[in-house]
Amino acid sequence: MLSKYLSHWFALVFLIWVLSYQLGFKRVAQEINPYYVVQALFWGFLLLTMYMIFILDHQFEMSFLVYLFSLHSVPLLLMLFLKQTSSRNAMRTLLLVTLLYVIYIKWKGRGLTDSYFKDMYPTSWKDIDTLCSGNPHFPCRVRRFFKG
């Protein structure tokens, strides 16, 4: 089962690229260029979070917000640190991942904004634990692993 959050899809593409880059799979690392993906990951998170805080008046647990900010900013910072800012194949990668996400969401019978505005959006660690209760998604498995 795939994630209903576009940011998880973007993070997966980035992880595939990082592994390819570090393991020397040059062909994969060149064909998959996540530069625009990590830009969208960062700026999308920032805009969504500002909207939720300032317009919808959501109250985020501070440590959870710092964690989310870190998750969404580290990929961009790493790309900048590695000087991987070429736009070659970056737009293609962004469009392909986004198109696959839209197809998946529509196939599941959901709207593009349902996950963010209709479903309960987590604002604390307790919310994450509630959402992950019995959920097999990778982020939930990681949470359970670190929680013990």
C-alpha cells in the first residue's frame, strides 16, 4: 500500500537517488534528478504548514514541528551541499512522480487535497501514534522501531 501523502513519494525518490549516488550507480543517479522534487518537498511543506498554523489555527507540538521541518529540509540541504543543483531531468522526475501520485490517489477514489484537509492531519507525536496504530506504512514502521 502506497502513502496518501505526496511528500512521502518525494522522499522515496530522494532516497532512491541518494542510494544510487552513494553506491556509484551513475546511470540511475543521472536519470533520476530529485532537485525539483526536494524543492517541492521543502516549499510545499513550508506553505502547507504556514497555512495550517496561520489560517486553520492548528497547534503543532514544537518537537514534532521541528522534526517535520528537518525531514522536509534535509534533502534540499544535502542536494545543495553535494552541489547537485543541475536541472537536467529534474522537471521530468518531478512531473513523473507527481503524475504517478495523482493516478494513485484518483484510483483510490480520493481527492488531491483529502489527505491534507479532510483527513486528520497529525500535529503531535500522539497523533502519529494514533494514525500508525496497526498501519503497515514504512513511516509507521520506523516510528514503532524507534519508539520501542
